[in-house]
Amino acid sequence: EPLLDIGTPAKRKRIAGRVNRWTDGCAEKGYDAIEPDNYDSYTRSRRLLTPADATAFMRLLTRHAHARHLAVGQKNTPELAGHRGSAGLDFAVAEECGQYDECGTYARAYDDRVLDIEYTDSGLRKALAGWGSRLSIVRRDLDVSTPGEPGYVRRTG
């Protein structure tokens, strides 16, 4: 994944302008929500970006999405779940929170408004055992194939 430099307010504003055009397209197509990926980019930046940069950038995206009546989901990055309010996020999409014992972090931050995607049967079992009555949990194939394609997997509890 490419790393975008969101390290200054001016850079964040310029990049958000492009992303927000995509968000506008989602709103025009009737989507209910978006999930801007790469909230965790700062973790790969060799300390060039900070969690504060990521949260400030996300806030630009959520303000625009909310103005278009779209909910906004946090993807992964459990270490920033506590910044939900300042980032303006509404729900979480967690990959393998059961597998990595992170579901509780998301559940607390988002009042159980969490979609967990597990990619292994063991992760699915673990997520369902701990969180099946509270979170939306699905087992998918890593390639997120469509029905009829080789390797397609979609199971719930």
C-alpha cells in the first residue's frame, strides 16, 4: 500500500479533497457507509507520521462523509479505537479481531458496532466463542471471492 504524507494540515486537506470525491461517489450511489482504509499508515511510516496525524486526517474524511449522510467505519488499528470520538468514527471493521484478541477493544470503543472478518476457521471459532452474541462476525476467504469462484468462503455463526 502506498504511504501518503498526511503530516501537515495542508497536505491532509489536499489528500482529503481527493478521497472526499470518492466519498461523494458513494453517496450518489446510495451507500449507507464508507470505510476509509489505511488509518494505520502511520505505523509503517518509520515515525514520519503520528497517530495524531492519522486522527486529524480521518476527522477531515468523517466530517465530509457525515455531511453526505454516510456513516464512517474504522478499519483495523485497535490502538486508535479510543480516538473514535475525535476522529468522528461510527463503527469498526476489524479483520481477525478474534484471532488476535482485539475484539474487546473495538467492542468497548464502538458499543458493539463492530463487523469482524475472520479468515480462518480457528479465528471464527474464537471470535464466536467470545463475541458471537454481541458482534457481527463472518468467515471469509482472504481474496474475498464472489460466489461461484474457486476458494469462495462465507460463513457466520
